[in-house]
Amino acid sequence: MENLNWFLSTLSQSAAAIVGLIGALLGGRLINQIDEIKQRRFEVKKRVKNFFDGVDAQLVEFEKFRKFVEQRIPEYKKARDEGRNVMAFPNNMGFTSSMGVIEIKNIKGDLSRLEFVKEILPELVEVWEKPKEVKKVEELENCYNSIEKLRKKLDKRRKEFMVSTDILAMCELDCALSIASNWKASIERLIKDFQSFQKTLLPKYFIWLLILLSFITITSVFLPLTILYINNVSIRECVLISFFAIGVGGVIGFLIYQIESILRMGNSEKIVKESKEK
């Protein structure tokens, strides 16, 4: 019995030393990993925030276009009915807008342009509103699919305008297509960046090492200590065994906590929520 107790005591102490050594090295590496992930997370969150700020800014522009179009179409129709060919308006008529005042010398053509902008604006706004419902970066896939459908629809309309030779409306359509394509590309880049960030969160060997340490702790530390406890060792030895087991368990608990902290930093829902906060 004494030989068994000696063997179990030696085994548990040796295993605990191994767990402590590897745990210390792994713990130090995890702390460094957390510092690196914090910086990467800040950069990813900044890109996510810029994306949502860009969505809000584009919606503001769409609203400006809508108000302008609704105000100007009646004035254009009145000018057309009165036989006027020249009008002076701020040059912010549609997606191809720029600052300044211009003279419109093609009432009919520019009226067509404004009517087209009014027609497609609700569809653009509907698609651009979708990110407001997004709670995770992965859900932007749905927005990506929606913008792709809209882009194909606009491309089909463009072919129709090429046949009808409505050049002004086609210019607006080209600009709308460019807006849609650029937004689609930005969503694609954001999703790829976030996926790349999540892949670098925690190297697989961290998990395998933690599993190995947990296995060694259970089979070579806790199990032998439990047997020693059952073998009616003295109260003093029982207390020492208990503290020894708590110390080894604390190492494993610390590693689990660190790994959990890293995984929490990569939480998509939390990053999106923080990015949307003003």
C-alpha cells in the first residue's frame, strides 16, 4: 500500500509539474495572442463601422435625390407644356450630380432622366436599408445577394435603353450600376476580411494542447490524488492534496478563460453592435 501511495504521489507531482510548465508557456502565448487580436479586432471593427457609415451616407444622398426629383419633375413638365427649352437649375439632378448651376437645353431628355431616377430610387433604397437589419457580419451575405439581383435587373434595363437610345437615362443607369457594383465589392471585401480575422483568432494547436493538458490533469493528477484520498491518508495530507489539486485545476481554468476571451473577441454580433453605436 505504501509503495502504491508513493507511486501515485510521485505520478501526480510529476504530471502536475508538466502541466504547470506547459500551462505557463501556453498561458504566455495566449496573453500575447490576446494583444495581437485586440489590434486586429480594432481594425476589423473600424472597417465594419466605415461600411455602415457609408450605408447611412448613401441613404442620405438617395433622400436628397428623391426630394429634388419630386420637386423638379412638375417644374420640368410645366416648362415643357409652356414650350420653354432652357431652364437654370442646380446641377444635382441625379446619380451623376455635381455642384454648380447649369442651363438645361433639353427639357424632354432631362425630364426622362429625372423620371428614371424617381423610378429606380425606391429599389435602391430598399436594398440599402437591409444592412440596418443585420446583426452579424455573416448576414451581409443576404445583402450581397440582394444587390446582385438589383445589379442584374439594372443591367437588363441598360440594354433596353441602348435600344431606345435614351442616352441621358442610360447615363443615370450606368452610374446606378456603378454604385451597386462598388457596394457589392465592398460587402465582399468586408466578409472576406472578417472571415480572415476569425481564422487567425485561435491556432488549432492551442485547442489540442489544452485537450492534452486536461487529459493529463484528469488521468495523472486528479485520479491519483483521488485514490490517495480514498486510501485514508492523514488529514494534513488530505489538505495538501486538496490545495495541490486546486492549483493544477486553476492552471487549466486560466487557460480555458483565456481561450474563451479570445473567442469572445471574435464574436460577430458584438462587433456589429459596437460598430453601429454612434
